[in-house]
Amino acid sequence: MLNKKVGLRIKQFRIKKAITQIELSKLIGISQAEISRIENSATQITLYDLEKISKALDVTIASLIN
């Protein structure tokens, strides 16, 4: 359940910042396909990737998981 919320929050913040999945993937060094899987809750996100995504989107980790 938490994973689904995190993926949705990442997508919301990414869209709000007008960043594409491809742009985000280049910023944090993972594939666009992995970004898609994270946003669609098709994979578990690591704390390391969560930290990189939060920095790229300029939000706290807490804002992504709450």
C-alpha cells in the first residue's frame, strides 16, 4: 500500500515540476522504464533511489511517503 502511494506522489511532484520520466531518469541515473515501474508501483523503490528522486524533485522524503 505504501509503495503505491509513494509512486503516485513521485508522479504528482514530477508533473508539478514539469519534468518528464526521461528527464528524471537522466537526473538520477536510472532508466526511464524503472521510473515508470516505480510510479506504477510495479517494483519496490530502494531508499537510495527514493533519496535521489526527492533531491531531483526538490522535495523531502517525508513528503513522498506521507
